[in-house]
Amino acid sequence: MMDEIIFYDTLRAGLWIAVMISLPILTVALLSGLIVGLFQALTSIQEMTLTFVPKLIAILVVFWASMGFMTETLVGFFQLRVIPLIAGG
């Protein structure tokens, strides 16, 4: 019974880490998509690359800027949660 509690607690923590890590990128993708969509609606330009390229650039910039946060969060999770479970502590 205790093993299930530890498993589900670790799973819950891992999912929360995944949400925290993906939130900046998903927020920027949503905002850039809304801005480009608004621009397309106002100018009647329906170019497919106009929807893809700005969103890709914004995502890459945010990924590069938040890479340190993502790495620290994942390493901390593994060092504090996963490795002690594997080692039996």
C-alpha cells in the first residue's frame, strides 16, 4: 500500500513539473498565435508561413531564455525525488 502512495505522489509531482516547464512555451505560442491571427484578420492576408514562422521564432526565443529554469527544475526533481527512490532511500 505504501508503495502505491509513493508511486502516485511521485507521478503527481512529475506531472506538475511538466506543467511548470511547458507553461512559458505554451503561453508564448498561444499569445503569438492570437497576435498573428488578429493581424491576419485585420489585413486579410492568409499566408500559411505567416502563422508558422513568427510562432516558431517566439517559441525558440522563450525556450532559449527558459532553458536554465527547465534544466534546474528537472535536475532538482530527479536528485530529490527519483534517484532516492531508485537507490531505495
